[in-house]
Amino acid sequence: MARDWLIEGKYIEWCSCDLGCPCESMADPTYGQCTGLVGFKIDKGHCDDIKLDGLSVLATFYFPRAIHHGEGVMHPIIDERASDAQKDAIFYILSGKDQAIGTMFQIFSVILETIKDPLFAPITFEWDLENRRAKVEVADTVRAHSEPIRNPVTDAEHRMLTVLPQGWQFHEAENVAGFAKGTGPIRFDLNRRHSSMAHVAWGPKGLVHSYSEYKQKFGRP
């Protein structure tokens, strides 16, 4: 039986593509493969009557080609503060079960071939969209941070937005310079590669806000 759920909060990703990831504009990954880290912190969320507020969820990943070709490997990392009921709710959401075709978690359920045993651990999750800075850490597994892209001539901070009115991950994201190192089951070392930061709201039918509603709710910093 389908469960009633909604999560709203802060989304971030790091990947091995160059700044301004071509995958988000329907092109192939910069270097052929795709690896990195994705995560979100739930500001407000529930699954049936189970509250999910304040919990963080991460996953490291690897795809040998563009993600739509599948064969992906993922390692989920769940906030150790989650109760058993909250863990069950989070894994139900991540599974893509009972979700509309073409929505974020449903897509991942199709393109992932291998899921490593989950890790339950303390997660450092710092996120400042206005200043375009973030930091995520899990001891002995992953360490990542993002900062503004800089002009290579003047060193001034440069702002670059990705706007996807029909997006499946987000509608609008700040592109930032990402630095991430994976030392767990999926290993990578990314230096000044692509990173995105976005406000998100997801439910069983995908992004909850239309792009116009999104702009009214969050505006542009």
C-alpha cells in the first residue's frame, strides 16, 4: 500500500564533471563516467505519521557511463540519529516504490544495479545558499565542500545558475566549485569539479512545487 510522504529541505551534489555539469543539459558526462556524492537535509518531512525533520541523507555513487545507461553503484549513508521507524520510512522513499515514473527516486531505482550496505553515522551537513558554500563530512567515508566559482582572471566570485522548469531533481540550483573525496566503498577524489546547491521539495509524484510556485516560495538570493 502506498504511503503518504513529503520531504522539503536542502539538496547538494558533487560530481566528476567540469563546472556546469553537462548532464543537466542532456549531454554526456565530461569524462565519460560519473562519480561523486549526493545528499539532502530534511528541514520538514514526514512519511505517514513519522516525522523526518532534521535528518540528513547522503549517498556516494558511480556510473560507468551517463547515468541513463544504468549499471550504477550507490552507497547510502543515513543519519545515525534516525530511529528504526525513521530508517524504514527513509528507505521506503529512497526505493522509489509507489512513485510516479520519471521522478527522482523512481529513476534511481531503475538505473542502480548495486547498492552497498548502508552506513549509519554522524553526518556533518553545513549549507549556506546565499553565500554559495557547503560542507559535508562522514568520518572515514567522505569529505566534501563547495565554494563560489571564481573568475580565472580577476579571482572575483562568479555566480552561475541552472534553471530547469521541468527538472526532476530541482527547479533551480546554484552551480558552485566542488571538492570531494570518497574513502569508503566508492572512492573518488574531485578537485574543483561540479557541485549544485538547491532548495527542494519532493513527494510521490516528484517535485512538489511547480517552477512558478518555487520562485514565489524561495525567490532568488
